[in-house]
Amino acid sequence: MIVTISGRPGSGKSAVAKRVAEALDVRHVSAGDFMREMAAERGLSILELSRSAEGTDAIDREIDARTARLAGEGASFVIDARLGWHFVPVSLKVFLDVSLAEATRRVFDAARGSEVENVDLAATRAAIEERTESERIRYLDYYDLDYTDHSHYDLVIDTSQMTVDDVVDRVLAGLGAVESL
């Protein structure tokens, strides 16, 4: 059993993936954690790492390779990764959407130390927009994929007005529906 959770920044990917993994008693993996670790190793913020990734595909390829390797291990897991659905095609593919205003509030309130550019709501919104566009352009260039295209997914959930519990329940219900087919 594999669940891939993609979505926009601030949509709740990590929180939902962790809780779904707990509910299913399987491993949780996060490409965001991969990226935060890589940024810290290089002494960069997430946004700075994203910007540097525009000049080379090495960063994205490293994250993608880690994701693809997981699929080959044969174990059940839940991963939150923008392109997880692409590198782990045999999975329940979930996309979490969110309004930009709500994403901005969530990301700013999370106050992650690696996201130093998030000094106020306006700066956080600008960083989200820049990061989203940077990723969209890179993924189109590298793989000819738009991760925001809902047709790639089995389940699309707008989390803007939902609690994490509500979203987890929807994902688990979606998993049950797929298993019953």
C-alpha cells in the first residue's frame, strides 16, 4: 500500500501524510524534508535552494531518485512529494489544493527556521508564488509535467476550509474506495 500526496505549498501535505501514515501504521517519507535537509547542508534557505535548482537539475534529480528508490523497496509507505505520483505510479495519488491566502497564513504560522524569507505575510506570499512558479517551470522543463494538473490524481481535495482530521478522513475513505474496486 502506497499513498503519494502532492499539492501546493501550505496545503497540508506533510501534516496529512504523517497522520495518514500513522493511521495505516506505515512509514512516512517527505520530499520536503529531503529539500530542507539539502538546504541546511548547503547553508541555504528553501527559497534559495529552489532558486539554485533553476540553474541545474541536480537538486531535483537527487530528490526524484530518492523517491523512485522507495517504490523499488516493496514496502508500504506514505510520501508527500510534489512529483511522488509520477515516480511512484502504483499508488493512491492525492493532490491537496489550497487558496493562496490560506497557504500564506499556514506557511507563515509554521515559522520554519529554514524559511527565513517569511518575515511577514506579504513576504511569505511572494516566496510561495516564486517557489511555486520555479517548481512549475522546472518540472515542465525536466519532465514535461504540470504537478497542479488535477488529471494526474485519483483524489483532489481543497484543504482551504478543512482541518487536518477532515482531510485525513477523506484520504482514508479514498483509499478504501480504491481497494474495493
